Amino acid sequence: MRSVYQWVKRLWYGIGLSVALVTLGGCVTTGRDMRSEDRTIPVTVRVDFGPAGKPAQEAQLQVNPGSTPKDVVSLIYPVQSGAACCDSREVAAIDGVRVDPAQNRWWKCRLNGSTKVGPFRTVLKSGDRVEWTYFEQSQ
């Protein structure tokens, strides 16, 4: 009889311990969970299709550190890269809207209002605003 009593006591102790661990586990945020939120940065991206006639789109995104302007536009539209004119590291098309040298239409990238940006190599910072504009250059 005593062995049954000890067995039941151990069973209840094990169940109680399991319930306590599950309850506490649901309430405690581990350091790893907190860091996962710190792994992204907020940026704004705007795409203006200009003479292509598509409506402009703006989005607030959470992106990984090390992301570039080309990376963030790729999160909302398909992007084709490659030689559009003179450089093999150009954005050739965004959402099917292609650079058209014959009509002098190009994609221009701005970062916080500045055109001094390398879309493939400039690393974004928290709060950055990336603007992609499709425009027709006067001849």
C-alpha cells in the first residue's frame, strides 16, 4: 500500500511540476525572443511608376539589418536586375516596368531625398525612406 501511495505522490508531484513549468514558460520571454524583434529595422519604401501609368505604392516595412534599397523594393514587387544600358548592376525593371533607353525612361533611386545612393550596396538604417521613381528624361 505504501508503494502505491509513493507512486501517486510522485505522479502528482510530476504533474504539478509540469503544469508550473508550462505556465511559467508561457509568461516568460526569453532573451532569444526579445532579440528576434531587434533583428529588424523599420524603413519606408515608395515606388512611383510615373509615365508607366501604374498607381504609386508606399509601404512601411520591417527589414533585416544589411538590407539595401534593391532588397526592400524586391519585398513588394518583382525586380529584374541586369544591364539596362551601361552597367550590369542596374535595376532593369520593377513590376514589369522596364528601363527603356529608346524613350529615355529610367528608374531612379533616392534614399532620404538624396540620389547619392548605390541601390545594390548602400546599407539601410532604421527610419530610412527609399523612393524608386520611373521617369522620362528630357532629351
